Amino acid sequence: MDKNEEIELQAAVFQRLVDHLRKETELQNIDLMNLTGFCRNCLGKWYLEAAEERGLDIDYDTAREKIYGMKYEEWKQRYQKPASAEQLEQMNQKKRS
């Protein structure tokens, strides 16, 4: 496998992850953070950082839209549920450790 093929495979895997997260809207960001240490917003930040490293001019809202497949506020309104006390406590415990 050459470098270009490897990059193409990595891009395909990333796109599959993004597509999966777009489809599985019941996966809440707080649960993703508590279980994996990253969420859709993290992917948006990483997308933005990668664009900036390459001299591309995009903003955080645009980067998040690439991940969510829609504007973040629209996704929040449609799919985000209020975090439970248990979810918040778990997140706070992870921050402390």
C-alpha cells in the first residue's frame, strides 16, 4: 500500500465514522465523551485544526456542520436531550482525574 492509498483508506474510515454518528442520533455527545473521551464537537474541533494547519480558512461552525451534516443548533434542537445528573457527575469525575 502506498501513502496515497493509506490516506484514501483513512479518509474513508473517517467518513464512515461521521456517517455513523449522523445516523445514530440517539448517541448523545455527553455519553460519547463519558465513554470514549471525544464527541461530535471534538471531531469538529479536530476538523478545524486540520484545516487551519493546511492554511484553509473555515470557522468552527462550518467545521461542526461538516460533522453533524447540518447546523449545530438545528442538531441540538432535533436530537439533543437534557443531560441527567448521573451523566453530568460522570463527566465531572472524568475531568477531575
